[in-house]
Amino acid sequence: MIMKLKFALIALAMICTQSVLSQNKTIQGVVKDQTGFPLPGASVNVEGSKNSASTDIDGKYSLNNVKPNNKIVFSFIGTVSKTVSVGSQTTINVTLQESSETLSEVVVVAYGAQKRTTVTGAVATVTSKDIAAIPVTNAESALQGRAPGVTVVSSGSPGSSPTVLIRGLGTLNNSAPLYVIDGVITGNLSGLNANDIESMSVLKDAATAALYGSQGFNGVVVVTTKKGKRGPGQMNFSTYTGFQKITKRYDLLNTAQYLKFANDLGVTITRPASFLDNSTNWQDEIFQTGLIKDYSLNFSNGTETSSSRYSAEYLNQEGAVIGTGFERYSFRANNSQTLGKLTLGSNVGISFSKQDQQRTSGGRTLIEHAIKSAPYLPVYNADNLGGYQGPTTSVDGQDAENPVRVQNLGYQYNKSLSIIGNVYAELELYKGLKFRSQVALDYYNSNDRSFIPSFRDDNIPGVTTFGQVFSSSSRNLAQGQTIIFNNSLSYKTTIADKHNIEALVLSESNMAKYENIGAGSRNLITDAIDQLNSTTVTGLGTGSSKTNKLGFVARLNYNYDEKYIFEVSGRTDGSSRFGTNFRWGNFYAVSLGWNIAKEKFMEDSGVSVLKIRGSVGTTGNDKIGDYQYSGTLNSNYIYPIDGAAAAGTTIGSLSNPGLKWESKLGRNLGLDFGVLDNKLTGSIEYFNNISSDILFAVPLDPSLGSAGGTQVRNIASVQTQGTELNLGYNYVKGDLTWSANFNIGTTKNEVLRLAPGVDQVVAGDAFKQGGASISRLTVGDPAFYMYGLVSDGIYQNQAEVNAVFTANPTQQVVKPGDIRFKDLNGDGDITSADRTKIGNQSPKFTYGLNLSASFKRFDFNCFITGVEGNQIFNTTLYDLEGMTRLFNSGTAVLDRAIVVNNVVTNPSATIPRAQGAIQNVGVNDRFVEDGSYTRLRNITIGYTLPSKALGKYFSKLRVYASGQNLLTLTKYSGLDPEIGGSNFNAGVDRGGYPQPKTILMGLEVAF
């Protein structure tokens, strides 16, 4: 009886337990990030079922029909997912930690995306978190120092696009990379709000860029903008404001020093004492404290079948140089809708901008005028027409213009409109088989206007000074559009759980057209009208061009259990920029990868990622002008006929029906690794690229009847090779999170071949004195090296001069006090034949270091970038120390060589005598300086307010302070060692716009 009672009790307990375990209940809670703030839109799913929910704007969720034996998975983008057993709980609050992965799980590549573990090419990824760490006005600037092998050189000019190079210079033409925004091919990112960017993938090798064929020669930057995420609607607002200032100055002569210097040069200044008592600092007059402000607002939401995100931004940036600035309005709308097996979507961005530009006058930059202007001249003079004071050559002995008048009188600006967007449809035909069709548009127009009223810089009767008795107006209107239409068929499947296959075929047409009109006129009657008129036209011209391209693409990806990886791709492109015989080019890529960490012998090794990969492939380049294969005529040419000028026509350029594609063979080896549960990650790359049949416009011999004419030819081959290293460490413990990311890249190039009959190419903008070009190409040397004379001290007496000019002893140009140059060819004379390599604009390596940390509600970021081993040709030294005639100069000229009776009286002098031999100011190593620098690019400290202080209207509120370019360590004497330019003009400082120091205060709010 007792035994029966025991069995009955046991059975009853089992029934009750089963009843409890099978009872459904509702689970509620809050999901927060590691700083304690709610995560709206986080996913909450019952493991192994379709039962799911999303958190609301306060991070709260409610999940029905949950059993005690279920497990709930909490996940949010950028965090580590967390799984919790339900048991008897009805309230589960979860904190999700930031992911320790430094590399995204999914990487955007050409025409698609791949898992990071299966990528076999060289791809660097910059995330939205990286971009948000530094407020930037131009999206390209966010790449600076973030990716090894990517060089970004910024200008301080508001609204200007930085120079971006991927793996060095490998062409004589346009070296800018290709930009792709949500599948739309475009020329730059100038109209894109950086807050709209989800990620930027830099495709650096042929395996990743070959699918873009003729356009992927210089690498590709693939931009993915933010989309709406599943969950309730969320609105975010961010703003920052601050100021920018250029603090560095050249040390120039003051009025007393200048007057003595003028007297030494034999110039007597006849200005009244009221002038000579002035001491104008022209640098202070053109530099200012510029204010900057930015406002950005976005709204996003999503469901299981649709998503949308809308954003707007307003940016207003005053330049650190007077009269310069940039204003931009940008808008973006991204939408997608899934209807069964059909997905429709669009991504559209529109921007309106106005750029007030830095002006030049008389072939001189604003900074050059500021350096050379006489310090005793006042800035303003109400008695002069226009209200400014400038020099009169017969009185002041010089002609540097008033830089304030050059910049501020009248106006010069450019207004532009940009529309970049696409619409697409994707249909799933069969499981894993999808057809996608897309139409994309890249449209822009610009209106460049200038107006200068009448003025006269001096009021001395009967003398010539700067001025004009009329007002002048000019207008240049341009518009261009590119329509891209592509259709693709993709298939993705897995066989036997191990064999993963992806295939893609695609056709793409690219139709671009451009047109412009420019005109200028004068008004002799009034300054009150700034419009063009037909009575005094000073210029009128129009232009138009069309470019058509057609491409066909195929790609096959295969991997076995993500362990053994193979990819092959090919593209054939046709371009209207080549003649019919060579219009088509074929490009391919093959890559392999081995995920060693997935092998059984690596189990329990502590190594989470260890992948070897290699690739080889080709890309092409057609970045030349349209119709270059065809000859052109120049009708704007004057011939002397019978002693009179007559209008005529001559050769503009010669035809070249054999013109063909420029191509690049790229090889890449890489190693990816991750240890300590991916707390420490990194990658190592080696690349070797050979560019062949490089296109270049070769100057024509004048004997052909051409003045300044050219012929585009395939003339050179260049090899570029280097290594890249990227290291990252992430640490998370409790409330403390910190990370360090370091990257370094080296590049080295060499000219392998020049076309038959071409032994050198000397090109680029001419130097100021003598008109010689600075850069040169020769076989066996680095591309675009600086080419000039090598100095060897100062001639101390006539005997030293005679010892060098043994073959030309009667010359009277070079005297004691001039620079002694080396007679490298030993012919007893100093000529252009003694020029040699005097500098290399390519750095030996570039690097970046990013340090981030957060503790509770505080966050910190420090970002350092630098370059090492490059040289800069500093043309401003000519302005500061040239002394070819009277201009204001640097104080260094006070220690110039002083010659008495053909003997230098101060033998320690390193600067030659004033108004000396022309060779002193020719292209020589006197103007070459070390361009290496280390720059504190950004430092930011932020604080996020506790949720209890925000009330019910805000889910997040963060304030921060940021400083940019606050410290630069360099030996370079110029205002900024970060010098732009490309190819033959790379590394040449011509007095451009230096980067300012910036202080910002910012606010970020989530509603």
C-alpha cells in the first residue's frame, strides 16, 4: 500500500513538472549597450523558432509564448550576441558588449558582398564608427590613416576634395581611384554627408578591382550608405560648431629691415613718412579665424519586408583664409520593399553647394602676394578707387599686389548641384538564383562666376599701377551626366553542407555626356551691374563630349567549408576613347585562400583566424580625354603673313589610330590572423604591380607646324611594389573598453620601360625661374623624381669660380657669393646636362595610429597619421630667399652672402648673394626639403548623459569636444607639409592653402 502511494506521488510530481515546463509565458525586459544605454531595434529571438521581437526606442521588449525550457538570443549590429536560458524568469534584462571583431563579418566588394572569412583579395574596411570618430566635411578625408596603402592628402581650402592614392603612383594620367556609392559609379564623394556612410571598402588589388575593368586601374572605394533597420522608427540629430585657424607664419622682413634691404639692392623708396611708419603684416591680413557649423538629422525605420532612411545636412564652413568658404545642403533617401520574391529599392542623394574660392592674380597665389608685398603699404586707402592700397612700380620698385584686394574685391564662387542615385529591382527566380536590374544616375551642374569692379591701387598722377577702369564679369556653366544600366544574374548554393558556390554574370552600359559654355565681358559704364553684356566680350567658348562604355562580367566563387577558397573573374570592356582597332580590353583575376585556422590540427591552438591568400589579375585605364585617337585642329592661331598678323589654323594634336588600353598586372600575397579570441587581429600584404602601355600626351615638335600640340601615345611601363601591415587590439572588461589600431604601408616604384625613341619625359608645371619642369621619368629610376642641379656650398672667391668653369673661363654670370653646383658630367661647365635626381616625392612609408577608449559614460579617441621619407620641392623658398629683384623676403636674407672686392666677407653664409646668377634660382636641391611629418589628426573626449537625466523624450544624448591638426612634428619649413598634387606635380609646394587647426564642440541626440 505504501509502495503504491509512493508511485502515485511520483507520477503526480512528474505530471505537474511537465505541466510547468509546457506552460507558455511572456518575457519582458530591457536591452542596453555596455555603457548602460538602451538599444532600440535590437533583435530578440527564441532559439530555433520564428518567435521574435524587436526592442523599442527605450530598448524595451516583450516576447510572448515563451516556454521555460526555451533559450532567447539577443543580438544587435556591432555587438556580441548573447543567449539566455529562460527557466523561471519572466523579466530578462541584457547588456550587449561591443564586438571584439575589428573586421566586419561581411565585406562589401565589387557587385556584392562576401563574408570576411572567404575574402581572398586585399580589402580594407572603414566603418561608420571610424568615420564618426572624426568630424569631417569631406567623406574622402575619413580614409586618411585608416587603411594601409591608402594615401590621403587634404587641403585646407573649404570644399576641396583631397588627393587619394591607393598603393602609390602607377600612371602618368589621372591617378584618382574609382568611387562607387550604393552601386553608382561616380568621380568623388564631395556631396556625400559622412554621417550617411555605413562603411567604405577600399579594393586595393586586382582580385577585388578587376570586376570594374577599365575603371578599377587605380583601386576602388566602395561606399555603402546607411539603411533603415528593423524596429520602431528612430530619429537622430547631431551638430558641431567650432573655429579654424592657421597659426604658422613665415618670418618676413619688417618695414625697417625691408627699407635697408631695398637700399642694398639699389632701390630708393620715395613714399611719404606716413607710409613708411606703417608695418603691415600681410600674412595676418589674409588669415582669419573661420567659424564652422554642421547640422545633421536622420530618421529610419523598418519591418520584415521594408526599410527606409531619410537624412538631411547643412554645413557652413568659413575658411581660415579671408573670403573663402563652403556651404552645403545635402539630402538622402534610401528605401526598399520586398513583395514576395520581388524586392524593389532606391538610393538617392542630392546636394547643393557653394564654394567661395581662393583667388590668384598675375600668376601668383594669395600667399605669394602676402610674402612679397611691401610691409610699409597700408591695406586700405579711401582715396583710391576701390578703397585699397597697392604698389606703384616706379615708386616702390616692385609689383606684388595687395592680397586683401585680390581676395575680397568683388567675388568669385562656384555653385553646384549633384544628384547621385539608383533604382533597382531584384527577383528570386529559384532558390538561390536572383536576377537584378539597376539604373543609376550621376548628374551634376556647376555655375562658376566672378565679378571684379573697377579699381586703382594708387592715386599718384601719371604713373602706372594696378587697376582697371572697367568692371569685369565671367561665367562658366557646365553640366554632365552619366547613366549606368546593368543587369545581373547571380546564383548561390551550398552542396552537402560543405561546398559553397557563388556565381555572377553581369552586363553594364555606361553613357556619359558633358557640355559647357564660358563667357566674359567688361562694363565701362558702371560697377553696379555684374551681368555679362555683348558690347565688350572678352571671351566666349563652348564645348561638349560624349563617352560610351560597355562591359560584360563573370565571376565564380567556390569554397570548401570556408577552408579552401577559390575565385576567378573576368571582364571585357569597350570604350569610345579608343579607335576601332583597339576599342576592347579584357581583364581577369584569379585568387586562392586557405583558412588554416579551420584545420583540425589548429583546434585548441588559441588561433581563431589564420588565412593565407594570393591573387593575380589585370585592370585597365582609359582616363584620357575623349577623341584622343583622332587628330584635331587649332583655329585660334595667328600667323605673320606679309608682315601682318592673320588668323589661321594649325595642328592641335596628331591622330593615333594605334592608341590602346593602359593596363596593370597586379599580384598580391596576404596573411590574416586573429588570436586571443580575436582580441589581437591583423593582416600583412605584399603587392607587386606593373603598369604597361601607359598613356601620355607627348609634346609635338614645332617643325610639324604645331604650337603646343600633343599626341597621346602608349609610352611607358612602371612597377610599383610594397608591403602593408595592419594590427588591432581590443580589450573589454566591465565598464572599461579600449582599442588600438595601427597600420603602416610602404611603396616603391620604378620606371621599367619607355617607348622607342623616348629616353626621358620631363613634364609638369614649370618652375618660376627659367620655365624648367621639376619632375622627370627615366628608365631604372623612381617615377616623377625631382630633377635639378646639386649644390655644393657658396663660391667664396673668384679662384673657386674659375676652378669649376675650366671650359668656360670667360663667363661673367657666376661670381663669388653665388651657389656652387657640382659639375657632374665633368665638362668644366655648369649646364642643364649636370641635372640629376635631387628628390623623390613618394614617401617610403605612411602610417596611422588610432586609440579609442570608453569608461562608463566617458569616451576618448586619439588619431595620429604620418608619412616618412618623402621630399618636397618648396617653391615658396624662391619667394622668401630668391632675391632676383626687390620683393619682401624672409629674414634669412639678412644673412645672405655679402661680397666685397670679389670675396665673400661672411663665409658661413648658406644663402647666395642678392640678384646673383640665374642658376641660384633654377631647379636645384636648394629648394628640396624633407617632407616627413607626424600629425595629431584628431583628439576627442565625449560624455554620454545617464538615461535617468534624459526623460522620456531622448534615448541618448552625448556631448564632445574635438581638436584636429593641433600638433604637427616636421622639419619642413613651409606652412603645411601635407602637399597635394599628383604625378609630375606631386610633392611640389606652390603656396597652396594650408590646413588649419580646428576646435569643435559637438552634440549627438537620439529620440
